[in-house]
Amino acid sequence: MKKKSTVRTAIAAAVIAPAIALGTGTATAVPALSVAATGTGEVTVTVPAGESWTCFGFDSGFNFKTGAFATGVGKLSGFAKGSNVTVFCFGGTAPFFFNGSVTVK
């Protein structure tokens, strides 16, 4: 069990550290997550003006989706309908990291 934890920590450090080192300035806001009212299996990621974020999402069925989003609206699609989706986003400016959770319909 300790080995798994060590590997996860190393992977997280490898992903987060470069974003922190390369980031300049301060983000005006973090992305907003939302879902459609109808059954689409999608999570909508709304990125604030002048920013870009890379997001990874997974649902309770271990469906994994990723996307890189510039200003505006992006979508992570293909999740199991009715599942809880956790989304992690990394940006190039502080706060560098955002996570949230929504239930897709």
C-alpha cells in the first residue's frame, strides 16, 4: 500500500511542480463546472477570460477524460449518466490548481 501512495505522490509532484514553476501572474478566477439539465454525460468547464486550463475528470465508473481549454466553454464528455464526476484542472497562473465535483445527468 505504501508503494502505491509513493507512486501517486510522485506523479502528482511531476504534474503540479512544472505548472507552478512556469506560471506567472495571478489568475483572475478558476474554471466553473456545470452539467446540462438533460442526460448528456458531459461536464462543462467554463474558463475565465485570458486564461487556459488543462483538466482531467473521472467518474465513479473510472471513466477518465481530459481536455485543454482556452477562454470560453469546453466539455469533458463520455461519463456515465448519473455518476459523480471529479475534475482536476491545472493552470499556468496562480492558483495553478482547481478541483471540483459534479453529478452528471
